[in-house]
Amino acid sequence: MTKVTHEFDLYGKHYAVETGELAKQATGAVVVKAGESTVLLTVVVSHERKDYDFFPLTVDFIEKMYAVGRIPGGYLKREARPSEKATLTARMIDRPLRPSFPAGFRNEVQVVATSLVADQVNPVDTICIMAASSALSVGGVPFEGPLACVRIGRDTETGEFLVNPDLRGARRLRPRPRARRNQGLHLHGRGLRHRDLRGRHARRHGLRPGGHRRVLRRGGEFLAKVEEANGPIEPRSYLYDEPVPEVHDKVFSHYDEMAAALKDADKLSRIGKVEALKSSIKAEFSDEDQQRYSREIPVELKSLEKKAMRTMVVETGERVDGRAADEIRPIMVKPDYLARVHGSGLFQRGQTQVLSVCTLGMLNEWQRLDTIEPVDGKRYIHHYNFPPYCTGETGRMGSPKRREIGHGNLAERALLPVIPSEEDFPYTIRVVSEVMESNGSSSMASTCGSTLALMDAGVPLKRPVSGIAMGLIQEEGKTVVLSDIQGLEDFLGDMDFKVTGTERGITAMQMDNKATGLTPEILRRALQQAHEGRAFILGKMLEQIPQPREATKECAPKIISLSIPTDKIRDVIGSGGKVIRGIQDDTGATIDIQEDGTVFIAGTNGAGDEAAERIKAIVKVPEPGEEYNGRVVGIQPFGAFVELLPGKDGLLHISRVAKGRVDKVEDVLNIGDEVKVKVLEVDEKGKISLDRIDKPEAPAGSGHGADRQDRSDRGHDRRSNGGPPSRRRQRQWRLPFPPAPSPSRGVGPEESSRPLESRGRRRKPAASSHVFVPGPRFS
């Protein structure tokens, strides 16, 4: 195949689509570029038809870290299991592709999207739909294309809608509609208000099907270039599963029996009746026919069940469990369901039951993401678990499946707009939704249960959120929109439209449409019906817990935020982390210090308050006039060092330890003694001079007798701040008599009799001289 490239500008961005150079042995391969972001998408269709009663389509999105110039983390240093973002992108590609293939197509199809370049500006997920559509078309694979995808954003400053906005731009609204020609297939978004889905802006920028036409037109131009360079694209021929009249008639003769079996509100009971009926119908075929029609019989049995359920809804308006189209199943709400956890909530709607549990942690426990997008991580995390016992089945327990990742992400997006900021609530928040029982709409039940858990944990949500799943039945020219669909209506219906939001608007939505198309009128009708259903569900929730609790529970960590000078961070951490580890070990609190001096302290039972006081004491600078109860931590001949605060010592000069003369500090104070002191001076280097409050009398015999004049007052008179004499004043004093000459220094009588200030260098008096030398100044 000759290489073909088609370049065009659209919505202010430059795009390029090319084929014929890479992966030429695949059924179809296309490279699509948006800016410098580049994706290779390949499609391979098996030659033989698979013996399945379903369409075997697999879609994978492979994130290559070289696309952003990074080496993968971990020991192996290579890409391992797909990230959550990669899984979500693969599901996003799968949804519009799957219903586009013809009925009865059973050849295995594998779609692989590989990120080659991610420029951190243009997202690679939206262009994958264009690439998949082009690759299928180039390969001659039968499907109802072409397909297109756009992301709609909204500038938070100007309020203008943006088509395919940059990753670095400010966006509040992020739906990703995908469609083929005039038919809506899938809608995925968050942060919508009701008025965002109607009006001039929505029609012009892609929230209506017309917004995809320009993208679809460019795809058609690319295919025209391919055919011009390489000749017409020949459609490949495949064998389809087609109804066998003999089998169809025999199975559908039991239509009334199937309709009766379906009328049971209990899921397991209904499944039992339906399976028993299917077994009896299958037994009517001979062993030879069962072997001959091994594929056709299960397909017809499934078609019978689908036809009976859908006809019942459109003709009688009654659903299999007896509800009306807009009726919600019975609801049970229980906040504060578990003891000792930080927050919990049990939500049940019909036979769908979810237990959500909230855990609060330090901000440094946020989840770090290693993806090709410029997102470091997140502080609100939602996990969704769907164990096999919730449907009464056995199965593998292990890492989350793609469906669990997708449902957890939907619930996370639903609640993210109402999560308080770090400044208002400095916690990392994790919510885990455990599906205990499932009969449809478990992701919406997890959204409601998580709202209960967050409110029970004392998280100050901006507004409570509820969710509902809407369905659609289009049969015999009639259309019925269903509220709160159950599993059978999702499996056999035409639409699964999940909508979450507050009383003011939509926070998230996700729609899978399996019908031939979704008109704006059906969308408006579904949104209005969903709004009414959400309001009803939210009312039931608020009856049990009308608002978030005023405070977190005692078992939850209390997080205190402090701000310290950046030059004091080293003092709090200490050498090798000795100080901060000591505080954590002594108090049991957890401390996280940011580079800007913000300190987060988490602890229970008052541990955080104690740690906060110790940190405040470390960074506090004592000021003159303040009084402290200190502890003597060191003694020198000239005075005692008193610890005022952790890491803050001051000097209590020997002349201030008692009333009267004291020869040795040990005569009055010992290490470990508690002493009340007052700060006299803090010099420019941070050295602290102290005075003792309530000085005791000097011990008898200390300082050549207790009757000796108290020299502390003399020192105070000679120095305005009350400290010991300065070095300058010491040099002005004259000795009472000349010191003895020192032969080693060569000091003669003439020099020794001169004043100290006239000498070029201060001399140390001879050991035999009886000279009073005042204590040195603390510096």
C-alpha cells in the first residue's frame, strides 16, 4: 500500500492522518497526530469465525513512557500492567465501536492503540476514535462508520465552550461525545449544569450530534485520498450468524411461556425460571439437531428472552418487576454503618446493595500517577469492588477488572466536584465501595453510598450527590425511557445512561447506546426523567443524614495545619531527622513538612495538639521581658545554660543565680534543676541572656562569706540591660596592683603598670597574682 497522509486544521489545532508505512501486516493500521501527540492504532480481524454467542471484540490502549521521555519506574523498568487511565481510554474506544459491527459478526477483532508521542498539550484519547474508525475503514472491515470523537471544555474565566481543549488549559466541563454521522453513540462527561445541554453554545460546539460533522468530514477526505492512491477499498467478506428458520420458529413458539417466566421481581428466582424454560426448549431438539445447531440454539434462546422483555415494556408499560417506566425501586439508607472506621454508609436500591467506607489520611498519602498525561496524582480516590458473590456466583478474586476500574472512576468523577479544597479540608480521602448485592446500577449505588460515607466522616461536601441509571427500549416504532434500570434491562435494552449530580446540576454522566441512534429529544427526555429520579433518591438519603457531621470522628486523625518560617524547617527536622522523629515517637502523631513551611500534623486523642505545641516551641523566638520555667542543661564557670524551649537555651550568668556573691554555680544550681527566669536580651545572633526570678540568698561561705557585698547590683549598674559587663568595659578597669612580670612574655615593670587599654594585646595575669577577673560575656 502506498503511504497516504492527510493533514488539516480543525478547531484551532493541526491534525494529520496517515497509513501505509507502519504495521502493514495488520488488517488496518493508521497513525493520527494532534499537534505532536501521536497514536498508532491497529486492527486485526481473525480469518475464522469463532464459535461464540457474542461478538469477540477486545480493545487495548498501551501507554508507552517513552512518549513523554520518561523511564518507567519499578524494578523491571518497563511498562507493566495498564494504568487506570489506560484502562479507561480502552473502554472509551470500545463503547462506540462495539455496536457499530453488524449483528451476527463472530470473527475476533483486536484493536490496539499505542501512544508514540504525548506532547503534554494535546490529549491522545480523543484521537483514538478517529484512528480506530480510519483503520477499520482502510482494512475493509464491515462496520457502520465513520466515527468521530470530540471533547468539550469550558474556560472557567470567560465561560466560552472549547472543542478539544489543551491539557494545560483551565476547564470546568469535560464531556466527550462520540457519534457516527447523525447518530449519538456515547456520552461521557462531568461538571454539567442542566442549561449546558441546551441552547446555542451546546449546538454550536458539539453537545449535539452536529458538532461531530466536521471531524467526520475530514475522515471521509482521508479515505478518498487512500482510494485515489491505492484504488477502491474492497470490503472483506465474512460469514455471519444468521437465524435458521427451523430453529427460530421452534424456539419462538414458547413466547408466552417466556413472558410469564420473566414476570418476577426477584432476580435469582427469575433467572431460575428462565433457565429452566430454556433447558426445556433445548430438550425438544434431538441430539443430532443440538449438535448441528450448537451455535444457533443459544442465540435464538437469547433473542426470545430479549423480545419478550422488550415487547412487555413497550406494549403494556409494565416492567419485569412490575414497576412503571419512571418508578424507582425501594430504597434503604443507613449512614454510620460500621464502628471504628472514619465514615461509612450502606445504600440499597431494590436488589442492589453497596457498602461504602471512607478513610481520611495525611495529604502526603495522595496517590501518585505514572502516566503519559501531565497529572502528578490525586487526593480524592474512589475504589469500586465487584466480588463474584454479589451476583451469587463463583469467580476469581484478585486485581480489579476493567469494569471495576471504570465504575470506580465514574463514582470518583461524580463526587470530585463537591470535594472540599485542601485549604478547607487538608486530608487525603479514599472511599471504597463494596458491592454486596447487584441487580443493575451498582455504580450509581456506590455514588450514593459514598456520599453517605463522606458525610458520616465529617467531610464538608459542597452539596450531596445522588445517581441513577436510565434505560431505553425501542421496539416496533415505540420508545420508552426507563428509570433505575436493573440488570436484565441493561443487558437486553438499548441504552445505559448513568447520571449523577446535586440539586443544582450534573456532576458526571456516562452513556452507552446500543440502538440505531439517540435523538436530542430522547436525550432531553432521559435527562429530565433522571433529574426527577435523582431528586427522589437524594431526598431519601437526606432523611437519614441531612448534612455532613460537624467534626470528624474520634477514631479519625485530626489534622492541624501550621505555617513556620522556611529558615526554621531545619530546626524542626533536626540533624538526620532526629528532632521530628523524636516528636513523632513521643506523641504518636504524624508530621508532614512542605517546602513553603506549611506543616500538617495528624494524630488522635490529642497527639496532634501536643506535637503542634512542640513545633511551635521550636520555632518560637523568645523576646525580652518574657518569663519561662526552664531547666538547667549545662553549667560553666561563668554561668548556667537554661533550656527555655526545645532547642532554645539561654545563659544565666553566675552573677544572677543568687543574691550575693557566688564563687561556683554548683553552689546554687545543678543540672536538671527547674528555675524560673526572665529574658533580658536577645542579640543579633540569637544569643539569649537571662535573669533569675526570685533569687535565693547565696549559701553561707560562698563568695568569701555571706556578708560580702552583693555584686549583682554592681553589674546591673554598669550595664543598662542588666547583663554582665561588656568586654570593652572590662578593658577599662585597672588592676588593684601590677601583676608579677612574666619572663616568658618579657613584660617589664614599665609595661605592666600601664592601663590595659594602652597595650596592643591583652595579657593574661600571672598565676600567682591575686586579681579579680569578671566572668566573660556570653556571645
